[in-house]
Amino acid sequence: MKTLYLLCGLLCDSVVWEAQARALRSRYDVRVVSFEGLDSFAAMAEKVLADAPQRFALAGHSMGGRVAMEVYRRAPERFERLMLLDTGYEGVAAGEAEKRGVMVDLAKREGIDAIAGPWGLPMLSPAHREDKALVKAVFDMVGRMSPEIYARQTNALLTRPDATSVLESITCPTMIVCGMEDGWSPPARHEQMAKHVPHCELRLIDDCGHMAMMEQPEAILKVMEEWLEMPVRS
């Protein structure tokens, strides 16, 4: 049975991948990885590689997509295929540390639940912000974290390397996916990413924000199944 890694993003745990993992487990050894307690992409990448088989498929969402690129930087020959969802590749932007610092300070001052709304709601497409069950699932997920976890993961994001060279070096079957209404990491960024990766496929998902796997679980499963069947180039 082939191994499929699913990497979680900032303040996310296995709930974000629940629908896709459940559907794919009969055919793949699905391993969902979250990164509580780690404060660098190097440590996160090594967590993935620590018990990985010689070959694997890997999909990463948001911060997990950036971690996926770091894993590729370290072990490109072990990738069977790669999927990047609602993520980014550039280095730290001007003013980013200050913006992220405001949210981390709020979490430290008032508790992790204080950021569930201001952090979580903008991650969803406008229409899905009215979906009470979905909003509760996102808020509950944030609540399972802590200010310390948030600070460590934020440090990882703020010390990340630019991954442009990684994208340009990718040779395995690759798909880039983004919600059409992702206001955090918009489609235009993913279109630029796709231009850097030789022979990759780009999929934009309608009625979908940043939390694509939770907002449009069936659509994401469909593109994942397409990705898992993409032929390896000789």
C-alpha cells in the first residue's frame, strides 16, 4: 500500500483532512501530520521524514504546503508526487512580522480562543462564514491549540526560506490547488507558483476560501484522486 502524507497548516490538526483521509484510507497508508510544538520548517520537515518510507506522496495545506516544499528540498528523490493547497512560496514580506505579532500577542494576552474569530473567519469564503457547523469546527480546532503553539508556528513562518528554487526543481507529478475566494493566499499567487513548477497542474476551486478541504471536501477529494492518478513522467 502506497504512503500518502497530508500536512496540516497553522493552528490546524487532523480535522482539516478528515473527509479526504477517511475516503482514501482504504487505498493508501494515510498519515496526517500536524506540527504542534515545533518552531522551524527544518524541524517540521524532519518530523515528516523521520519515519517516512523510501517513496511517498505528499500533500500540504497552507503552512503545511510550505513545509512540503522544505521536505522536497531535503529529499526530492523520495517524492512520488506532490500537492500544494492554499499556500505560498515567497520569503517573509515587509511588515509581515508586525502583523503576525499582533495576533500572537492577543493570544498570549487573552487566550487562544480570542483569535478564533479574527483569525478563523477570514480563512473561510464569505458565504461559508454563515455555516454554523463549519465555523464551529474551525473555532474548536483553534481552541485545541495554545498561545505557545501559535507562537512557535508563527516563528517557523517568520524564519522561512524563499522556496522559489524548490518549485523550479520539482520533477515529480505536481498539482497546485487554491480556493477561488481564498483571501489569505489568493489564486493569483498560485498561478505564479504554477509557472515555476515544470509540467504541474493548477486547479481553482469555486465557492471556496482558504480552508479548502473543509469548505469543499468533495471537490478537494476529486482533485486529489485526479492527482494520485497523474502519470509519472519518464
